Amino acid sequence: MTVLSILDLVPIIEGGDASLAFRNSLDLAQHAERWGYRRYWLAEHHNMPGIGSSATAVAIGFIAGGTKTIRVGSGGIMLPNHAPLVVAEQFGTLEALYPGRIDLGLGRAPGTDQMTARALRRDFANSAERFPQDVAELQRYFEPAEPGQAVTAVPGAGLSVPIWLLGSSLFSAQLAASLGLPFAFASHFAPDHLMEALKLYRALFRPSAVLQKPYVMAGFNVFAADTEEEARRLFTSVQQQFVNLRRGRAGPLPPPRETMEGFWTPAEKFGVEHALSCSGVGTPEMVEEALQAFLQETGVDEVMATGQIYDHKARLRSFEILAEIGQRLRRDLEAD
């Protein structure tokens, strides 16, 4: 059975604030740990009023400090925004504090708009092209320090922090394959090149000291509830968020609507439904069917589930349903 994990954007809801968002995320992570999820990842975004995980390493420390066994990491750190040494020091610190529980997923995109990207790193225009070199530099900082080494990550040197490459195109798939690293595809919002990227990664994969065979994770939205009507109502929050973002009106996660009709144009509806096509929305049975179809099509080793749900109790229930589905699928597999 494919492993189940959670990607959290620390949603800041309308009428709430970042403090509430972090409390809710920690509560979800603690539940996820009890429900048997493998990882709990947080994503770096900037200048986004509805996403609280901009200081991703700090947020990871908060979640890891409030849990005991679940792996906690980045999904991901947008490396063009940072000097590799700083990332090595941050995640070396996290690994020293929470040994054996920290993951470092790396992305090539800025995770924001161009103006904000320039505010984050002045030479952004060339930093994306340096991504392979920055990944290699970051890897070196985690190697044991050599005698006389001029620059050392402290903490960081000699620590085992698993590195993942994330992407929504073919570039990171090829790079992950050439470096022998695990690969995660952002199919939860950018599904277009999913199958091509997975095929390329598996075909070109070269075994490395950290990974002997390809290992793939893919994003999948889950909006599960006890009734289809309620699940589809919950789904409208993220649908509104996508529409607002495309209109240049990014804001906190809005409460659900009874219907999206009258809110979006036909073109906006088409675009959002396509972007969110890798989703399971509905009753437990409907979500299980959608998940199984996704697994059969992709053959991924791990599903990174996400769900921007306004009501915290409903969000907990959605991920609880997914955990129950995972347990049921594992039992069925063992029975076979």
C-alpha cells in the first residue's frame, strides 16, 4: 500500500490570524501522528495572506516540537530564495533538535510573485538557473567536514537530512533521477506533466548512496466528509482561493459557499477544475475510489495529501477519513 503523508499550507482563514493557523496545524499534526501518517510537510510561500508557512524552517520546528514520531519537513524550501549554507544550517539545527525526523524537500520556483522574489533575493533572475549547482552545494554541507575546510555548516556537517526534489515539470524529475534522490510532483495544483515526469524520472534514475531505486511522491487533494454534499461544500473554499489568486486578489482562505455558480466565469471554472483535477471529493467511498484510481494510474510510492478546509473540525475529519481509507487498503492488501 502506498504511504500516506500530509502537506500543510498553514491556512490563515477569514476571521482568523496566523496564531490560530499555527495552533490548528499543530493539532492536525498531532492527530496525523496518531492516525499513522508518515510525514507532515509545510510549504514555503511568500506574500500570500492565506498561507502562514512563509518562515518554513521555523514552522517545522514548531510542529516537530509538538509531536514525537512523525517525520516533519519542507514541501518545500524554495532554494532560489536562499543561500545553500543558510538552508544547511537551518535544517542541520532541526535535525540536531529532532534527530531522525526531519526531511528537506527543495523546489526551484520562488513560491511567490516576481516583485516579492526580488525582495527575497536580489539576484533572483539568475538563481533558478543555478538550482542544480545550489543543490550540489547544499549536499556538500551535509557531508562530514574535511580537515581545513573553509566553510562548514554548524550544525549540519555530518548529519543525515534526507533531500527530496520537488517539481511540477520535467526539469526536477530529470535532476532527481541523475542525483539518485526521491522525487515529489506537485500534482495537487499542477497536474499537466505528471505522467511524463514520473516516466522520465523512473527511466533515467541512477542509484546513489542515499537511494537504490526510484521513489516517487505525488500531491493529491482530499475533501472527505460523511456526505457528498458537505464535501463539495468544503471544496468551495479552495476553489474560491484559486479564483481570487488568478484575479490578483489573494487573501485569507474564505468560508465555503453553497454553490460556486455565479462566483466564477466559465473560463475560471475550467481552469480551476483542471488545476485541482487530482482530487478526491465526497464520501469515504468516493474518496477511496478516486485515490485508488490515482494510485493505479501513477503507481506512486507515497501520496502527499493536502486539503485547504476552512473549518478545523471538518479538516480533521477529512484527514481522519483518509487515514481510515489507508488502513482499509493495507488490510485488503495483506489479506491478498
